[in-house]
Amino acid sequence: MNNNNPIFVKNLLKMILKKYYIYVALCLAVYSCAPRQEINYMKDIENIALDNSVKNSRSTLQPGDQLIITVSAKDLDVVKPFNQNYSSTSTVAQYSSPSGNSQFQPIPSTGPTYIVDTDSNINFPQIGLVNTKNENVESFRGKLFELVSNYVKNPIIDVKLVNFKVSVLGEVAKPGTYVIPDGNATLLQALGMAGDLTAFGLRNNILIVRNVDGKFTQQRIDITSAQFFNSPYYYLRQNDMIYVQPNTIREKTSRIDPNTGLYISVASVVASIALGVLALTRN
């Protein structure tokens, strides 16, 4: 067979063009045929009755928590024994870097520092072991007030949880681990620190994994409905992990060869050459 035959060349070029158009059509189908996703948050908030008891919940203290506790009163000399182990040069990492790469930026935070041990105790000066189990920051402050009041009249107790952290992963702008300075954050606040969901994140199927006293639980949250305000997962707890699942568009594009753009460019060049040759053969 003579490969220089105009009819043979013409048929060959038609076959190349046909494959090229099919390939481009398949690539476009991946992006255009996926279902649209709901991106509105709390669209039914006016129709949801909010439960204040859930909204007012707080995370309980857990082993490994780092507490800065200071005791003050009118006579500072009286409370000195309760402020031992104090270092004026100490700093505590309180906030994740803006890039969301899980590297913490130290912010000065001074005061006597205590680590909750595996039995949920801290060793407090003059008092000894104080148990934190089932206590949150507010209730533990009240507990210390009662104990210190046996020695000091009208003491002022300040308790800060300075290593409260959550991880936000998946389809968010800045995934990473974030430390909450005051130990109190909601799901929306954590997503805000992570730069909000991308356009590919499922807003009706956000997974929260929680570890309480060594037991893992999980819950899926739909933030397109304000009903999640009444969930016990509305307020985050220490070491919560938030995962935003990708939608079908992201899943499909992740399966496409990363060199797809290069292939399309090469195919475009080949098609242009083929059209030029086809035009010459007709002449």
C-alpha cells in the first residue's frame, strides 16, 4: 500500500482528529457532568430552635493539658506560696502560623505552669494533688477558689488552658493543626481559622473525630443546616480532628493523569499539523 496516497493520508488524518475530539470531550465531561454542591451555610437558621444548654457546654480538661494558674489577692505576699515554679521568661505556643502548616508561633504567656497527668491530677503548691476529671476551665477555677480560700481571704484565681489544639484536614484552604488561645472554640471558628472550605468541600458531611478519656467517637455534621448548633459537637474539644470530605468533582479530577494538560497541548499541535496537511492534500 502506498502511504503517499492522498486518500490514505486523508483517512489517517480523520482517524487522528476523531481520537483527539473524543479525548477532549471526555476531559470536559469530568468537569461539566458532576452534580452541583450546596454551598450555603445555615440556610434554615430562622426555623431552628437553638438549645442553650448545648451552646453553653465546655470542653473538659484532659491528661496532657497545659494549664497556667495564677493566684492573686490584696496582699501579694500572702499568695506567693501558691505561685511557685513561676518563670517570667517562659513562653507558651498559643496559635498556629497563618500558613496553616502546623508550626506554632510562640506568644508570651507567663505564669506557673502545670501539666495534667495521666490520672487527671495536677500538683498544686500548698494543697497537693488536685483532680481535674470532668472539670472544665470554669469549674476547675471554682474548685481551686474553694481550696485556696482555706488559706487566703477572697483570692483571685486565673486558669488558662494554653495548649488546646484541633486539627482541620481535607478540603479547606489552610489545613493544619491550630492552637486555640482561650481553650474555647466552635466548629465554625475552627473552619474559619483554616480559611473556610474550598469549593470542592462537602458542607453536609463534615467528619469530627473526638477522643475523650481514650475513647474515640465520630460524628458527621451538616453545616448547611443550622440544626448542628444543637449538636454536642458544636463546641470543639481538645484534640478534635475535623475532616472535610471532597465532593465528586475533586474525586474525579484526582484520578486524572497530572499530565493531562500536556497531552491536550500536544494533541492540539498534532491536530493543527494534521489540518494543515489535509488542506495541502486537497490542493
